[in-house]
Amino acid sequence: MAKKITTADCKIALAQAWPGMFGVDLPEQASKWKRGPKHGKKGEPIERVFYHDTLPVQALVVEKDGAIVETIIRGFARFDANEESATEAEFKMADRAETKEGFEFLGKYPLFRPSDFLFKMCSEEEAARDGHTWYELFPTSDFGRGEAENDEQLDYLIMSHLPDGDGEVTEGTFASQLSVSECEAALRAKGFICSDEWTPTSKKGAGADDDE
């Protein structure tokens, strides 16, 4: 019989994953999590979302066949809380992210992966017209699997992953010194996902069962 995974087991896994994101920083925060929603039906992977007690950080713990098989720690930004469907906990997290302390914290650590963002390149004609290559970045929600709306600054969340020399010129639009083809290749190599090739796979809103 498969072992029953509990919230305590998940918190242990999160504490073990913490140094991989924060190094030796904030060790006292590694186990301070509150459980959020749980998704998954019998025979499928079980996913549990956690929100940090005090920091703009969320986590996903995936269970399969009675074992924890994946642990993802990710930042929580305003775009992670949909204005129409966010829970009270998500709105609280979004408010935390928008404080001065939250902004600085999210800019200090690499809490978002390139695969959490979609890109859309300008055309060769647009680059020639404007005198430089540019592209748009679109954040995703639900750990890279759900759609998100955004009209705010993004560079502080993802700067360490951008091609060298690229910068945000308006909210979500970035300029590059590379050619269009070179820039697209660089973004793909970094792990960003072309928006035309992405399909949302979020299970958010699916049925959940309580454990314990």
C-alpha cells in the first residue's frame, strides 16, 4: 500500500528544496508554509500548493504513487492573482508582493524561471522600422501552466535570465541588440517559450480532496 503523503511531509520537502533557491539565506523561513489548494484524482498525480507565511513565495509539491516526485518554489507576483477569480489567500499574497519589501525581495532572488514566461518576437519589418529588435514577454500563472494578465514592469523578476544587453523599454516589451533570428534563438536557449507554441494546462479549479 502506498504511503500517505501528509502536509508535514510536504513541508519537509520544501525545507529541503529551500537552499536550492536561496542558498544560505533565510534558513529560518524554510519551513514556514501554509497549505493552499490540492488537486488531483485517484490514480493521477496529486498536486498541493503552498503559500509562504510572510514572503511573496508559493510552492508546488507533486505526489505520485505515494512519493513526492517534484517540488517547485516560485515567486508570487501580482499577475498570479486573477482579479476575477483569485482567492483571499492569493489576493493577500499579491498585496505582499507589491510592497517595497516584496518588490526588492522578488528582484533579489531568481524566483521565476524563463519557462514561466512566453515571448512574442517582432517581425523583421518591425525591427527595421523601429531601428532595433524587440519582443514582448507574457507571464504565466500556476507554475507556468495558466494564463495571466499583466500591464506592469517585469524586468526585475527575470533580468538574470535575459540575453545580455536586453532591457525593458515599456511594460512587458524588451529591446535587444541582436537580430530578430538571433534574439529568438537566444530566448529559446534560455528556456523562454514561444507564445504560439504554448497551450495552458492548468488544473486550477479542478476538484480537490482533503488529506489528514
